[in-house]
Amino acid sequence: MEIVAHFEIPYFQILNPVSQLVGALPDFAKNSDHLIQLYRAMVLSRVFDTKSIALQRTGKIGTYPSTRGQEAVFVGMGDAMAKEDVLVPYYRDTAALLQRGVTMAEILLYWSGDERGNCFACGGDDLPFSIPVGSQGLLAAGIATALKIKKEKRAVLTVCGDGATSEGEFYEAMNVAGVWGLPIVFVINNNQWAISLPRSAQTAAQTLAQKAIAAGFLGEQVDGNDVIAVRERVAVALSKARQQHVPTLIEVISYRQSDHTTADDASRYEPQGLRDTEWKNEPLGRLRLYLEGQGVWSALQEEKLQTDCMKEVENAVHTFSTIPLALPETMFDDLYETLPDAYAKQREQVRKDHE
Ligand SMILES: Cc1ncc(C[n+]2csc(CCOP(=O)(O)OP(=O)(O)O)c2C)c(N)n1
Ligand SMILES: [Mg+2]
């Protein structure tokens, strides 16, 4: 017997749960302004998150998937992207989309059931939230193929959850990325749950990162509560994608500090006390403590930041609340370039009924 292949899955952490440096500080993190910018984005994300849940509870929006506890995942990767890269997100990617220029009002509009929330005024090629679990990987692979054919030095970043990695489309996307050498980065937000299904029941694989090995490229794990590590590893992977057309899979380890969505009640299945135990790892306090230790963050700055973020969110909620309701007949729009006759008639009927 001989061993014909040997694989390893590395794990990256730079700032540990008690805010000590355990890895080399990347260049961007030597700039405290940059770190404060990341911290600010994470705080804004959490304030927006809390408000969105309240809006759903009071009937102002239809549903909402919380990102509580996973801020470092989305802020870190959003920050690592170049403007011209393409983001192919899933429904939990709020903070990443905010960093790409999507507005909070647009996001609230979408979660109130209005498709106009998907037409980002900031333009660009980013895709809107993807709801069908696992489907976005193939869309991302398609876009990455186009970029490669057009010889554009841009990369695609696509994100999914731990549950999505059991979907066939996830494997298909990874396979084609490997065999065609696509400029793509797959990020898995492994938040330990797929609604009520725990990670342990999702797959017998030791890591999700190792799924890349079967597709012929590297997979790695990153501490998803360490925004510095997430930002750095995603930036390295994006650069490899852009420059060498080498795909990477990054399994970011986080914890869902919330129900799956506002339609869920995790107290029915989440072991009691687990969320509190995991909270010790949450990403905001970890970075704040580090910034305080560096002497670049104070209680006064914290207070101001919280107030500023609340104001920004309140303004966005106001903007959202003043957008007139979509007309019912617009549900026929944007499905076809030219609406087939039968639907055109129905559209006209709906329009008349609501005149
Ligand atoms: C194809 C498909 N199957 C089922 C669902 C219902 N569903 C919505 S979210 C979800 C769990 C996904 O979990 P995971 O991929 O871990 O992402 P997370 O929500 O935890 O971030 C399921 C089964 C769906 N939206 N699409
Ligand atoms: Mg999950």
C-alpha cells in the first residue's frame, strides 16, 4: 500500500477570543483607522439587525434573517472585496451588501416583500439576496466563467450557509470552478445550524472546508468571530482568484446568535445555554477590547458610535416608510423582456381592478 495523496485543512485566527494577537498582523490591520472602520460596520450591522427584528415584530416588514453574532463574517468579506469584484450573496449577507453600497432602505423594502428592494440604486454587478438554498454557487460560477472569457481581472465571491453545502448545486459549482480554473471564492458561513438541523447532523465530514479537495482546490477554516482573520483570508483568496484564476473555499466558523429567521423559534431545538456559551466568542467585543488595548478606542467614542448608528438606522427606516406601495400590476414586471400576451392581459386586468 502506498499513500497517493495527502491533504490538510488549515485554520486561521489572528485575534483570539480574549483579544490577544495569536497570528501575524496583516498590513491593513496595522492601520487603526481601518480597524475602526471595520468595527463601525459591525456595530451598524448589529443596530440595523436589532431594528429590523423590531420592525418585523410590529408588522412593518414581512420576515427577516438575523445576522446577530455573524457580523465579522459579512463585514470582513465585504471589506476584502475590490469594487469591481462581484458579490453573489445569500439571504444573510446584509452587512456585506451594505458595504457594497446597497442602502438599508432597499434591504427593508425587500424584506417587506417588495422586489424593488432588489434593484440596487448603487448599480454594479452584484446579485441580490438568494433564497433557494445552494443555488447561488452556480450563478457565481457562470459569472466567473464570463469574467474569465472576457479576460477581466475581477473575482466573484459567493456565500452560503453550512446547510447549503449538502446541496447538489454546491458540489456542481465547486466542481466546475476547479476544472475550469474560475476566478471565484466560495465562503461558507458555518453558523452551526440549518434552521433546526445542527452541524453535527448536516454531514459526517470533519470539516466543510475539505469539500474543496474533491473539486481540486484548497479549502481552509477561519475563525468567523475574528474580523481581522476573515478580512485577510478572503483578501488573499480574492487576489489568487483575480491573478491566477485559482478558486478557494473558506469555511468561516461562526455561531447564529438568533432564531433562523423571524419565522423561527430556536428555543424549541437549541440546547439551553449554548447560545450564552458561544456569546463569549462574539466578534464586536473582541475587536473593541483590542482597539481599547491599543489606546485608539474609548468609552466616549463608543457612546458616540452607538448614537450615530442608531440615527443612521432611524433615518433609513424613515426613508423606507415614505416609499409608496408598489402597484399590484408590477408583479408581472421584470419576469420577461416582452410580456407574453396572456400575462399582458392579466396585468391590464389587475391594473383596472385597482384603479
Ligand atoms: C432549495 C431550498 N430548500 C429549502 C429551503 C428552506 N430553507 C431556507 S433556509 C434553510 C436552511 C439553510 O441553512 P444554512 O445553509 O446553514 O444557512 P443559514 O440560514 O444557517 O445561514 C432552509 C432549509 C430553501 N430556501 N431552499
Ligand atoms: Mg447555517
